[in-house]
Amino acid sequence: MVAAMEERMDRRIARLALDRFRVSGFVGTSIADLAGALGVSKAAIYYHYRSKDTLLHHLIDPLLDAIDTCIGDHHQPTRTTRQLLDAYLAVLLAHREVVPLVATDVAVLNHPSIGPRLRAQNQQLRTLLAGPDTSVSARLRAEAALGAIWRPLIAQPPLDLTDRAHQHTLVNAAIATLQPNRSLPNGEPVATAQSVPAEHG
């Protein structure tokens, strides 16, 4: 019974921390804030999480681990770009409550261990999406495709992405972004780097 109570407290701390981090930011939330909101001592928080950093890693590492697995799986020769984007979206949806914190909190993005890992993952994803094309245009399209996947997950008010059709729409949008020389909905061709007139001073 005691172990079960401790497990519940562990989850309560994590849930509250995630809520407070998303509202007040990682830097703007203290262990004292969490303890006060839960009606416990700071020592009770430290019993479960030895530091605020430990708590942050507890919240974010499962997402980063899942992204690593997603990237690793894509190195199989039969995997397609659509499968990569489907898998990436599935990971983000499975950890959707954490995504806004990772995507928008400057302290998290610049965290000495989390920040470099996030940047390395994004670089790997961009490289996989751009493929052998190393041009700036290809890299920009890959960056835009990633944005097409994760940006709707942090939209306010939140968008309903439980419908598989909506998820399919996101992946289609990302894939369309990767394709050069497309047309706009009104039939107007999308300007390429070669077709954009040079600006003159």
C-alpha cells in the first residue's frame, strides 16, 4: 500500500510540474512552488526527484528516446519518407503533452544536455527528409516539412488530431512541402530559386 501511495505521489509531482512548466516556464517554476501546490515539503519532492533537472528529464526523455527509435528505424532500406513522417507524428502524438514544452521553452531548448540532443535529432530528421540533395532549397523544404508535422500540435486552441484522417492530412502536407516545382491551389506555379528575380539595390 505504501509503495502504491508513493507511486501516485510520483505521478502527481510529474503532472503538476508539466502543467507549471508549460504555464510559467521551466525557469519560472521552483521546487517550492510544486511543494506548496501539493501541500507537501520540498523534501517530499526531492524524495522522488533529486533535482528540478531530474524532473525535467523524467518528463522529456521518453519523447527524445522515442524520436531516436523513430530515426533509427528509418535507416532500414525499405522505409519510405511517408513511413518516417507517419512514425514521427505518432511519436509526437503519444507525447503530445510534452511537445509544447520542448518546442517553445527557451530554457529547455538551451538546456545543456537536452538542447544538443534535440538539435542533433532535428538535424538527422532534416537530413533524412532532404535525402541526397544537399542544396539549401532541399534543406529548407525538409525544415518546413518538420514544421508541418509538429506545429499543429502546439496550436492554440488545440487542434483535434485524434482522427486518422487529420493525421493523414498533416503527413500529406509535409510530403507536399518536400516536393519542388508544385502549384498553388489556384494553379499558380510555386516560384523556385531559379525563377525568383534577383533583387537589385
